[in-house]
Amino acid sequence: MRTARFPILTAAFIIVIGCLFGGVFGTVSQAGDNLCDPPKISTGQSYADLVQAVRSRQSSRTFVFVVLGDSRGNSELSSKIFKQAASENPAFILHTGDIVDHGTTAEYDQYHMRLVGMIAPVPLIPVPGNHEKGPDNDFAGFRAIYGADKFSFDFMNCRIVGVNNSGPDGLTEDVFRYLEQELAKPGAGNKFVIMHKPAAFMEEKRTKAGKEPKYRGFTERMELFSQLMKKEGVQSVFFGHDHGFAARNRDGVRYYITGGAGAELYTDFKWLDPFHHYIVVHVDPDNVWQELVRLDGDKWIRSKLE
């Protein structure tokens, strides 16, 4: 019996040492498989840290920021798009979600955080997509990095509000109330909203009968959401989820699907233009305008968005 106890004690000792020193050196284990629970990633990438970084980088009232999304699944292509986006010298980059495939902490460390480091010091500020749910469907890995799953901050004359509508209940009552609360606060001349799943009204041109029996976008509180965007004078709303590009103007509010930052494109949705791209938002004291930058082979094609 003595010979059987030694391997068990040795294994226990290794686990304890691994937990202790893993925390010191920042080792990341895949969620669901690690023995040192809960997993933590020490990155300095919380929303509070990112907003502080944004405000410390630039003071000019004329600036640009970039919006892109759905970068999972193709690191080579995503790296190319991220580098090009960073070359715009943006104050920050917003990401519409789906930054990894399965939402494990190991993925964030091995894939997403490498992209973040590649574009430093430009802050990357994402909202979670459905692929960030993780093994337990609780967005734990995402929250371990960013500290929350929603944010709101003012920069110059702009307010940016980002929310998580990727859970099973979509645009929940709590999420809607948060949007109401943050957009109603005074002090911002230009307001922008970002979330992952699009409103179903983006799907104006449906696929063939029977091909897509359900809306991909959210329908719950959709009209209330649209009314709120109009009431609060939101400049633009940015979605992801669908891998390509789409634009709509509804009651004076611009809505965009920007899901072309590297993931495989969707070619069978009639409402979606299947190309890789990002959006540049130009802001000055008197004007805001958007520019589409799409990848065509090895060339970047720029066009102003109306």
C-alpha cells in the first residue's frame, strides 16, 4: 500500500504547486479542464483600464475610431485586418464580438490577446459575441479579461455604449434599461451603440423560402430598441454576428453589420455583402462620417458611407 500512496501524494503536490505558481506567472488553463479554479488572465485589459488608456492617448477633438467584428477562426487574415485598422491611427478600436471560437481562457491567451498585443498601444474594446459564452455558457472567460460584459464611456463629444445581447434571451429587459439609462445621461453630442447580434430589421432581403426559417437577428424588444435609438439621437449602431457587411437607415439612425474581420464569410444571405472589412468613424467638432475599408484581394478599397 505504501508504494501506491507516493504517486498520489506527488500528483497532489504538483497540483498545489501549479496552482500557486500558475497564479504568480500568469499561466492560463483551458476553462473546464483546469484544476486551479477559477481561471484568471492578468492582462490589464478591463474596460476601466481601456477607457483610461483611450483618454490618455489623445486630446484632439478631431479623431477617428475603428469598428470591426467577427475575427475568430483565421489568425493570419485577422492579423492583416487588425494591422491595417491600427494604421488608421484610431483613438480606439471597437469590436462587435466573436473574438474566439469557444470562449475558453486558453483561446483568449493564445489567439485574442496576441491580436491585442499586435496593435498596441491602440486600445481594443470588444463586446461579447455568442462564441464568447464559454463551456458553461456564462461568458466567464470574457469577464475574466474585461471585468464585465457591458460598458459606457464618454470621449470628447462622443458617448460609446456597448452591451451583451448574445445570451439565450437576447436583448433582455436589463440590457434595454441599461441602454436607456446610459443614453439619457447629458453631455454627449454624438452617441454610438455596439452589440453583437443584429436587430431582425437588418434582414430586409431574406434567403430563399425554407432556407432560413428563423431570423438570425433579435426580435424581442426590437421596436422598443429602434424607438429608443431615435429618441436619444443615436448617430450609429454597430452589430456583428453575420460575417459580412450591411447598412440600413431607419428613422434617421444608421445601422451597420460589420462582421468581416477574419471569420469565414457568409455568402447565402441576401441582406449581406460578403467581404472582409472594417469601418472608420471620423469625428470632428461639427461633423461625423463613416468610411468603409474593404479588402479586395491584396488591395484596400475605401468608400464613404452615407
